[in-house]
Amino acid sequence: MSDPVTIIANWLEGLLLGWGLSPLLATIILNAIGILVMAALLLVLDIFLVWVERKVVARFQDRLGPNRLGPYGLIQPIADVLKLLIKEDITPRGADRLVYNLAPILTLATVLLLWAVIPIMPNVVGTDLNVGILYLVAVGAIATLAIIMAGWSSNNKYALLGAFRTVAQMISYEVPMVIALLIPVLLARSMGVSDIVYSQEVWYILVAPAAALIFLISSIAEIGRAPFDLVEAESEIVAGFHIEYTGMKFGLFYAGELLHALTIGALFAALFLGGWSGPGVQAVPVLGVFYLLIKAFFIYWVIMWIKYSLPRIRIDHMLSFNWKFLTPLALVLLLATAIADKALEGSTTVVYILVMLGLNIVLVLGALALVRGYASKERQRVGEPKPVARPPQPTVIEQS
Amino acid sequence: MTPVQILFILVAAVTLGAALMVVNARNLVHAALWLIVSFGGVAVFYAMLNAGFLAVAQVVIYIGAIAILMIFAIMMTRNVAGDSSPRFNSSQIIGLVLALALFAGLVWMTLSWSGATTTPMPLDSRADPISQLGSALVSPDGYVLAFELASILLLGALVGALMIAWDRK
């Protein structure tokens, strides 16, 4: 019973073939069952995430969090879902009905689509695409589209402003994210997520810590969580793109955001923390799920930690941080990693890790020193006394 | 009919229908959204032809960049979204004739090509198409010249955009 997924799949396949179905039909039915089970498990996990999120926020803010319903408030998310379900469903006048209703579904669906390429244990992966990394980027593009659709179809100027900000933010942060994603691709010599997990004898966070950090930062910006929550800044544009959504439609956006954060954690785990790998996973493959979830939840916790510790950044800072810091740094890192990887061909693992680690640290420290120099110059410029407007001096007309 | 053929007919119908809606929709944002459905259909065709890289690149570039840029431009422009001017102008007959002639020409050219009627050889399942594509793009006897030219063109566009946006003090 070490690998229940394969056993159940083989048993079901045998059963279906025994009923006289053609092999193709049996494969289709098996895949459909797999998709349903995976999506259902993720959505149930999503309900649980509501509780995790509220409980962890409470710890960060020195409160108790939900603690009335059930042990440790565990039934609270069920109550939340019920509340969302029985709320009035409002479609604003002038809204584009079809697009308006499609947007929340698309938002949650894109998050579920990401799980298609994340390997959850050895030999168990939705589909082992050989272009897995590019697929992640493509799905991210559809997520951007869903938010634009929500913002535009609501017929509300705040929602539209939120959509504009989304485009600026998500498209900008896609650039450093893709470049940072290229580094594990380069190290693993493959774009398939499974291959990247398999080739991590040493976790890539040791070999490419800077790329991992850039991926984490730009992913947080992609989800639109604090400090990058300009998309739904309450004090500026009320709630941004989902201002008009009520009830379960809002719930889908909320669930999508929570699940997306955990998905980013799982992706980070797969790309930089060895995915399902851990002690004893070769003998008992099902342990891989637990290792993956532990790593994913750790990164999820880091994302929450960042969210509840940092204030929202200003929109021009958000763009400068991306274009003037993250993108150049990611490009230099990619070049340096490619050259170092080639130069270190044939060296021992320890030397390889130490040189790569040193290279990353030197590059990041260099970039930070450059930024610090620029910041002090900028501070001096801003701190200089400004010319003050004075009323014109009355000219004295000399009497002759 | 094999399942692949049924799938092909369904996807083709969706792609063509969406393309028709692009030119037929009154609302420009709707037209752009239909265009995205059409792009998605083309991506499914690529996937069905075992060209996974092309399929994903189609989604990234056409849906993720071009279509979103279009929607952004439309939303930034005032009063364009709800255009109520007539959808057909006086050159509709000429347009129809030209389109039909172009389509007939394309069909004729495709049918006169010997590859259109022969069944393609199945792909070697062990070969990795991505790494082959990658080496072909940078090998001297492959497409390195075209690849580098495209890179320089894009770099030129990048520098040009920078020059336009540069705030000279």
C-alpha cells in the first residue's frame, strides 16, 4: 500500500476494460475521474485555507482569531461559505452580464489549471508537459485576463481603475518571474516540472537563492497580495476589480486568491525546494504528498508573513522596483548562472554549490549596494531646499 | 470518425464561430474577447498536432500579450467600446469576393501540395522536440541568422520605446 494512487488507477483501468470498454474510452474516463478528484480535493483544501489564513493573521496581529465554532474555530470556514452562499446575488445595472459572471469562474479555474503540471508525488502528476514552465506563464496570462474582464464588465470606474492597475502590475512582474523561472530550467536542462523535481539532488534554493527570491516576490505581485495589493487598495479604489461582486461570486475571487497563494507555495516547492522529495519517499511514494504540502504551506506562511508585515507600496515605486531592480538583477543572474554552470561542468557537488551560492550572494549584494547609492543620492536631491515663490518686489520709482 | 476528428471539427467550429463574432460584435471589448476564444482554438490545434511548445507560445503571446494590450487600448479610449455605427460599408461585396478568392486560392495551393494528401509519419516519441527546436534556433546550419535578426529587431524596438518614454531633463 505504498503507492495507493497507482494501485487505484490500475484497479479502475482493469475494471473498466473488464466491462468491455475500448482502451481509449477507459483512458478518457480515468483522466476525467483524476481531474475531478484533484479539483475536489483542492477546493476542499481551499475551504480549510480560509481558516488557516484567519488564524495566522490573528497570530501576526496578536489576536486569537476564530475560536467559537468547533475546536480551534475549525468550523468557521463552513459558516463563512454558508454566509457567502445565502447572500443576495447582485448584478449592477449596466454590467456586461456574461463577462461579469464569467470572470470569477475563470479566476478560480486558472488557479486549478496550474495544478495540472505540479507533480504531487513520484510518478503522479496531472500531465507531464515538456513545456511545463511555459504553461505556467500561459495560465498566468489567462488569470490577468480574468481580472480585466471583472474590472471592465462591472461598469464601475473604481473597478476599471483596479483593472488598469492589474494590467500594469501583472504584466510588469511577469518579466522578472519568467527570467527567474528560466534559471531552474537552465539548471535542470528541461522545461518539464517533473524533470526539474527529479534533477534536484541538491535543492535549487541553495544553487539559485536569488532566483528563488525574485520568483517569490514577483509571484506575490502576480497574486496581488500585500505589499502589492494596489489592485484592490481599499483606501484608494475601494476594492478594485471585485467591488461589485457579492455573495459566492466574490467568494470565488477570495477562494482563488487563497488557493493561488498556496499554489505559488507548491510551485516554489517544486522548483526550488525539491518538490515531493524527502527522506523515505522512494520506499513510500505517498509520503511525497505530505512533503510537498509541508513545503507549500511553509511558503504560504512566508507569503502571509510578508502580507501582514509590510505596508502597501506606492504605484510608481511598484513599477520602478520591478523595472529598475528586479528585471536587471534577474537578467544578470541568468547570464551569470549560465556561464558559471558551464564553467563548473565536471566539478564536485560541494564546489558547485559553494561557487553558485557565492555568485548569487555577490550579485545580490552588489545590486543592493548600487540601489543604496542611488537612494542616498535621491534623498539628497529631495532634501535640498526648494525654491520658494515670493511676491515680486515692488520696484521703486525714483523721483527726479 | 476517430475521436481526434470529432475534436478537430468541434474546435474548428468554435474557432471559426469566434472569428466570425470578432467582426460581427458591436462592442469592441466583446470583439477582443471573441478574438481570445479564436486564439485559444488555434492553440488547441497546435496541441492536437503535438506541437506543445507552439500551443503554449500561442497562448502566452497572443492571449497574454497581444489581446490584453488590445483590451487595454480599447478601455483607455473613450466612447469606442459602444460603437453604434453600421457594421457594413459599401465595399462589402468586394470584400466578400476578395475573401472567397483568397480562401479558394489557399485551398487550391494546399491541395496541389503533395504533403496535403499523404499521411504524415508519426513523430519519434523518444526525441525531445523542445531541445531539437532549441538547437535548431542557435546552430549555424539551422536558423541562427533569422533568430539573431529577430533578436536585434526586438532590441531595436525596445531601445526605441525607451527613447520615446525617456524624460529628458
